[in-house]
Amino acid sequence: MEEDPDTYRILKLRAEILELGSAIRQLQREGLDDAAAQLLIARKRAQLEHLVKANAAGRPP
């Protein structure tokens, strides 16, 4: 069974967001700057939101 490419991208983005969240928490625990990771996670969340909305509407992103 083949997966829909959009479904794969959604799952991949969710996994990346989880990893970034973990990295941010670790940086915060160690008292290090997490600004770059915060920016990246915001971008990934926006990409995910756009992809989910486009997929729900039946349009290509």
C-alpha cells in the first residue's frame, strides 16, 4: 500500500517538530540560546498548518 505524499510530509513535519521541541527544552535546561531553534520550530509549525489545511481542502499545497 502506497502512502499519500502529503500524508508522508505531514508525518515528517510532525516528527521534526517533536525533535525540535526536545532540543529547545534541552537548550533551555542548559541555559543556552534557543532563538534559532524557536524560529525553526515556528516555521515548521506554519508549514504543517498550511499542508494540513491544503490537504483537507483537497488542494495541492
